[in-house]
Amino acid sequence: MRISVIVALLMGLSCATHAEVKETNADHLLLQDSRVVHAPPAKLYAALVDVGHWWSSKHTFSGEAGHLSLQAEAGGCFCERWNDQSVAHGHVIWANPSHLLRLDTALGPLQNMAVQGVMTFALKPAADGTTLQFEYRVNGASQSGLDKLAPDIDGVMMEQLQRLQRYAETGKADAVKP
């Protein structure tokens, strides 16, 4: 009986560390995740747009997440600015505070692959806080090899979602060390 409980817990942990790769092919990928964040929708949305406080610095061009900003209105930039450099990681295509944020974005190495990405954060009130439904769709030419990149993209995006959740719930994005 103990082994089955341990296996169930490990399976639950492994499910919690990866968004589901719903579809993948050489020319497209679809990641989805749904989780309850123990914060009301307005607080989660405020945390979401405060991207410089929860995004991981290791997934920036400058090496410092504090250089990130997100202007949460249609046409607003998800940008990174440092010294005399700047990068537009994406643009807001729909902002509905406390409900939805959608970005046109091809993150990181996808940027120079000429692919199209749409990332959606949908927030729905839940008994314990807010259900955050995440979706990232990326489309490109068959030469893009998105099926080979899907596991790495999934890992990076899951890390960001975990950091966002911690930031919304505790005010700190980094995991507490035992």
C-alpha cells in the first residue's frame, strides 16, 4: 500500500512539473496547463503583468529579469531593456484585467525561426482562488522542427508558470529552500 501511495505522489509531482504537450508536429506545437492559484483573480493578474518579478533571469537575453516589462494593453510590449539594447519578446493582443491576457510571442530561440506564437493566460474564479488556464500555440514551416523543441519549450514555460504561481501566492517567485 505504501508503494502505491508513493507512486501516486510521484506521478502527481511529475504532472505538476510539465504543461501538457497537447499537439506537436514539425510545423506546430500546442502546450496547455491548468492550475489553481491561491490568489484572487485581480491579484493574479497584477502578478502576471509584473513579469520582471517572477520570470526567471536565466531565460532572458540580459541575464536579469528586472529588465523585463509588460504593458498590459492591446499593442503593449512584453519587452526587455538594458544598457543600449532592447528586445521585444511579444506584444499584447488582448488584455482584459483579472480575466485574460493574450500575447503574440515567439520566445527566445523561436524569435529567429520566423514562427508565430500565441500565448494565452485565462483567469477564472475558483473556490480556493483562481484557475489559471495557460495555452501556448506556435506555428511555422515544417523545417522549424517544433516537435523536437516542444519538450524544452514545455520545460521553460512550466518553470515560468510555477514562478508566477509562487509570486502571486507568496510575493516571492523563487522556491523556498529547505
